[in-house]
Amino acid sequence: MRALVVAIALWSTSARADEREGVRAEVTRHHLLYVEALGKAGPYGIGYEYAITARLGLGTAASYLRAGGDETWTASPYVHAWLGGPMFCELGAIFAHSHIASPVMGWGGASDSGGGGFATLGWQYVRGVFVVRASGGVAFGEGGLGPMLGIAVGARP
């Protein structure tokens, strides 16, 4: 029984190839852990992505920022789609919560939550287990529509 569990664990992290439509795309590992700057989670964030197939993955990025007593939490679940070559696109949601600290006694401050979405087109470089991604797109929500740029560096453990 122990040998079966070990075999399943090794098989689940081994290399796979998807040979649909005459295109070969390899997924060497299914999990991606990364840090990002100016991406879907705000000024900086950490993220996790799981490759469902060689062309499609699900992920989330999150961040927490505290500056001068003010706090902002951000979470961004998304779908990652490989377009071929080094190109990819992502489509997802952005959920944010902020709390502004009170500058005076007797007032608890103010809190607000909101949501929006984003769509990006990007480029990625993969070398071994390391991944570098750069992307640009649009973010939309209560505040309207705006540009979005980001860079992420991660590894597939």
C-alpha cells in the first residue's frame, strides 16, 4: 500500500505532455508559486497557480499593505490560458478591502470593500523550474477602467 501512495505522489508531480491539435506543450510541474510587482494584487503580491492542463490554469494572488495605520487587503482569483509560444492571457476578479485609520480620538476610521475585474495579455520565460512573466492589460471596477502592468517571478517546486 505504501508503494502505491509513493507511486501516485511521484506520478502527480512528473512531467506530462498534451498532444492535442498537433501542438506539443509541456507542463513539467503543476504548481507555481510567485511574487509579483504592480500586478493583479496591487503594488506587490504573492500568488499560487495550478496547471489543470498544458493550456489552462487556475490561480490567485493576494497582498496586504499597511501604511501609516491604513490597511489594504487584496485577493485576485484568475484563469490563466497559454496562447502558444511564450504568450498567455489571464482573466480574473479583484476583491479589495481598505481601512483608513482615524486621525482623531472618538472616531473608529472608515472601511470600504469593492470588486472589479481584469484582463491581461502577457509573455513568459521559463528556464527549468523558474518562471518570469510580464503582462499588461486593463482593470475595471467602481472607479472605471484603467491600465494594468505587472511582472512576476516564481518557481514550480
